[in-house]
Amino acid sequence: MNNYYFDHAATTPMRPEVASAMLAVMMEGPGNASSMHRYGRAARQHLNRARDMVAKLLGAKPSELIFTSGGTESDNLAIIGAARAMRARGKNHIITSAAEHHAVLHTCRALEQEGFQLTELPVDEYGQLSVAVVCEALTEQTGLVSVMYANNETGTLQPIADIGRAVQARGALFHVDAVQALGAVPINLTQLPVDLMSFSAHKINGPQGVGALYASAGAGLSAVQHGGSQERKRRAGTENVAGIVGFAAALEAAAQTMQERKLLADKLRLQWIARMQAATDGQVAVNGHPTDHLSHIVNISFLGIDTETMLMNLDMAGIAASGGSACTSGSLERSHVLTAMGLPHERLMTAIRFSFGIGNTGEELDEAGQIVETIVRRIRR
């Protein structure tokens, strides 16, 4: 049986050159970047080169990057650290959207239990947040606004430049979760009105367990993790040097191949939608924004077929897909993103996310499409 990996939004296969770069560091011997001896100095050199590379590719200063264990930690550090810093200035209000990743939503709700005021803004039927709605929610007490760049379940893009300008004009900090957008859309932090931005390596064919947070020089950020003086005293803990080197190598490769990958992903996405429409006699609905979306993610409701039933059959046939965020896999809870979009119950209960990337081809999608057609016919009988 052939296997088809259509879940790149959950995690991506590591590029061989990334694994090679990491292995070279790991084979050098012990290296703690905080140590003063030659082993430590060698580790520090690897760390500095990787930091410089990531900063250059993102349009940031090396001093504005904080390496973390991944997207969730980056979101937590940004939101908790910025919110507490802004509270010291008398600003106790946080704004986010109802369609954010749980790493953002749950963090904001935890802060609400600490006494912060939280506003969760609605999105439209495509999952997009209105700039006007954000502006209406802003007050003199607003210290932080957190909005994701691209949704991990539907691929919908948010107007972060317009939102950021509005937020900064009111004296608040703007945080963007760019975990799903990194490597898929151009990001130049010298041009974006963003104070904090979160990233993760394993979404761009890099290693799991490493990420980064951009914190602009003017953004106040209280440390959340205490211990040593690593990352300019903003994130204590021995740095994952090999992982950070792998992150830099993956980001460099992603930047160099972005245009060609986008062209292929656009083609695959349209091909898959057409194939699913044919396989189901048109009994599907595409969820998300029709034009403002990532190229590699498509969320499709197979009308009349429950999500769990479809996923189980896909898995048994060798097709890897998802019912939503990988962070909620195994849960019977329906997608909070699609719920926030106000989709009809049938679309909510039948949604599947497919996401494409390195290794996927048009021929592969044709083969998988025939399998899906067989599954649909069997279930509907």
C-alpha cells in the first residue's frame, strides 16, 4: 500500500541538508554556549552564526531574536511577557480573535484569570478579522493585541499590516503568531508594523523542539522563564545549539525556494479541490477565504460524512490528513476555528484539512483522489 502525507501543516519532513547541518554540530562534541572554554566558544559561534542568518532572512536585528522550544513557547513568552510589561504601564487589556491557535487563546484566557481584561473578537464566515472591528475594540487600557498571520486550519490570511498600524497608533503592542506563515509568505520585519512575532522550525522542514520569538527593540517584555542569563536574560535555559543551527538552515532553504514551492502548492491545491468535487459529485464545501489564503492548506467539508469516519478511512488507506490542529488530535471537540466562522453544523461536523509540501506531486494527488472516491462511495452506500 502506498502512503500519502497530506498533513504538512501539522509538521513537515526534515530536509536532508538540515539534518546534515545538525549532525555536524552534534558530532563535534559537548558544547554549552554559555561555557568559557573552547567547547563553549565553538557552540557560541554556531549559535551566533545561526542567529545572524535567521535575523537577516527575517529583516530583524540579531539582538531582537529569542530562541525558544517552538511556537507554543514563543506565543506564551510574547503574550505573557508583553502583557505583564504593559500592565506595569497601566494597560491591562488584551485583544485577540476567536479563531487563534490554542497556544494564543489558552494563554490569553489564563491571563484573564490573573485579572487581565480580555476581548475575543469575532471573525467572518471566511475566518478573517476585520480591521474596523479591531479598531472599535481598542481602548486606552489596551496593552496587547495578538492576531495570527495565517490560520493553521483553513490557511486564511489576516490583514496584519493594517491591524498593526491601527494597534501601534493607539500605543499598544502587536503580536503576530506567524508559525504557519513562515516560509510560505514573505516576511520582512523592517516593513511590518509588528512588535512581536512567533516562529517554529518544524513547519518549514526543520527540527521539532525549536522556534524563535522576534521582540522589537522597543517592545517591553518581562521574562517568563527564570534561571540563567541566556537570550539576553529574556529566556533562561541552555540553548539547543544543534536545533537552532537546523532552524537557520531550514529557513535559508525555505527562503530560496519560496516562489517555486508556492507555484506548485497553488497547482496542487486547485487540483485537489477539483478532484474532491469530482469524487463526491460536488458534495463538498471549501472552508476559508477564497483568495486570501496560504497556498498549501485546504480545508474541505465532505457533506454527509462525519469527520472521524472520514479520517479513519483515509488513515487505513494510507492517506494522512487532519480534522484540524494537530494539537487537538484525539479530542472529540470540534474545530473552534470553524465554529468561530459560524459555519453550518453539517460543514462543521464533516471538515478535513489537507496540507501539501515537499514530496507531494500531481501524480500522487491523482492516485490519492481515486482512493478518496472509493472511500466516499463505500461510506455513502
